[in-house]
Amino acid sequence: MHKTQHAQKITDRFRELVSQAGDSLPDEHYEELCLLIEAGINTALVERLEKMADKLQKFAHEVRNEAEYFD
């Protein structure tokens, strides 16, 4: 599922919960909530990608070191 779609589904579910509680919020608040959720997803993905990049960099360094001593 794409980040935007996932953020929208979470927002829609929150809207349902608010409505079931007998409350309401302006549409602008739900739009902002969706953006905040998407930003949170993006941050989590970037952090994960950075960890993966660090591992790849370490592995590449190890491969280069091994190549130097290869017979």
C-alpha cells in the first residue's frame, strides 16, 4: 500500500471514531492529520533506509578489504 493511501485510511478511521463519539472536526484538521501521518511514515522509512545504507557501506568496505588479500 502506498504511503498516501495508508495515511488516508488511518485518517478516515480516526474520522469514523470521532463521528461515533458524537463529535466532529473541520475537514482542514483531517487533512492536516493525514499530512502528519504521511510525514511520520516518511520519517520512519528514511531512518530505515539510512540503517540499510550504513550496513551496505560496511559490507562494501569489508569486500574491498577482502579483495586486497585475495590470491
